[in-house]
Amino acid sequence: MDTSQHSLGALFDQLGLPSGKTEIDRFVAGHRLALGQALPDAPFWNAAQSAFLRDALQQDSDWTEEADELAVLLSK
């Protein structure tokens, strides 16, 4: 059973990205989803990151809430 803490920072760790608040804020400020674009389909992900996000959302995994949160932040 996965008992790890799931947070936006932990999601960034899973994606292999810097996960500090400043780095997350910088990432969000520099990236946007196009209108109607699904999070895994954004052009700024590499293949592994896209696959992780797609799997998380399709399988309603423990990471779904954080992926949804990230999608909202990138859509503002």
C-alpha cells in the first residue's frame, strides 16, 4: 500500500521536476494549457511525464487530485 504523502511538490518530484514552491510557481508562470487541452497532451512534457499523467488520470490513481490541481493552475 502506498502511504507516501501526495502533494503538488511530490507530483513534481514524480515528474522529475524541481519541486520547491518557488520552482513550482516559476513552472506554472511559464507554462499554459491551451483552451480544452488535456494536461498529458501539453507540449512541454516529455514522453515519460505525459504517460505518467495520462495513467494517473485514466486510472483515477492516488495522483489524480494533484494532476487536476496542476491542470487548473496551468489553465488560469
